Amino acid sequence: MKSHQPIIVAVDGLSASGKGTIGKIIAEHLNFQYLDTGLLYRAVAHKFLTTKSVVSVDKSIFFAKNIKFEDLANPELRSENCGNLASKLAEIKKVRQVLVLFQRNFPLKKTGAVLDGRDIGSVIFPDAKIKFFVTADLVVRAKRRKEQYKKIGQEYSIKDIAKKLEERDRRDKIRKASPLICMPDAIVYDNSKGSFKRLNKEIIEIVEKKYKSLKLKIINKRLGQTP
């Protein structure tokens, strides 16, 4: 008997490009589980910041092995300090290996899952049925990140945030372990303009068109039926 293979939707892209919003739209529409994989690295970073531990490979691996799904709900993970340290921890190969296993185990025993990150379609699930690569204008991304920071009581200028985002982009693209790349079979989506309503409509249309081409059926959570 052939084992069940969950349907995977990979959403990769630049930092603050709106990957999470797009991932959640898809997950809700398909009634799939959703995982923001970047939060895994932020959760490890948060462990260092809260315990005031000296960053080391061994300690990083220990923290990574003990991350639980519930840890990802902590709003403090969205802080700039967590983000900066998370980017550096993501360069440690052994840490990535531990968290890659977490990500690959996530969809097991599920109908399907949506994962967003930077190497989902290239490394974690290269055979994902649907792949997105999300981009957006740097200033637009900086404004979005500024709003995220405001929600957790942090204030930074657009200029400073944009500079940090550029640095993050560079690190993500040149790192040896799972660099950020756009796969040839990915749907490239520019998320620079438009309202949430427009984004929601366009993403659902793209997903439904892709599902049709793959001859798959959507069990829509909101409609509770197969379209």
C-alpha cells in the first residue's frame, strides 16, 4: 500500500516581503497547517537572549533540539535582536540540520502543509507541489517591518530598517548553508503594491490554477466543500 504523501506548499522569499501573510492565506484556503520556519531560528536566538548565554555551536544545537511548536507563538521572537541573532545562527550548519528535521517532520500525518522561509523549495522540500518566491520593494519591506516593531513597542527609522534588511538579504544569499535562491519552478510574486483584499484574491487564484493543472482537489475550509 502506498503511504500517504502530504501536499507541500513552499513559500520562500526576502525578509519582510510578506511571505507569512501569503503563507497564511494559502493555508487557510487549503485547510492546511502553517509553519513560519524563520521563527525556529528566532526561538533559538531568544533562548540565548533570555538566558544571557554565550553563543556557541554546542549551545545552539542544544537549544535547537529543545524547541517546541508552542515556543513559536511568543511575540518577543519578532524583535530586532532576535532577528539579527537568528540570521547568524542560521549560518551554523549543525543548527540548520537539527531544524531541518523539525521542518520535514511538520507535515507528517497531515493532509498538507504550508511552510514559509528561505530554503523551503530548494532544500527542505525540493519536490513541493507548489512553490512561491516572494519579493517586494526595499522601502515597502522596511515600512512593513517598522509596523511589526511598533506592535512590540520598538521604534526604528525606515532608513535604519532598510539598511538592516539589505544586510540580511546579502547574508541570506551568500551563506554557504542553504542560501536564499529562487528555484526555476517557483512562482515569483512581487508583493510591493496592492491591498490585502487584492493580495488574497490573487494568491487564491494562483493556487487554484496550479491545483487544477496538477489535477488536485481543494477541500476549502471556508466553504467546507470541494470546489
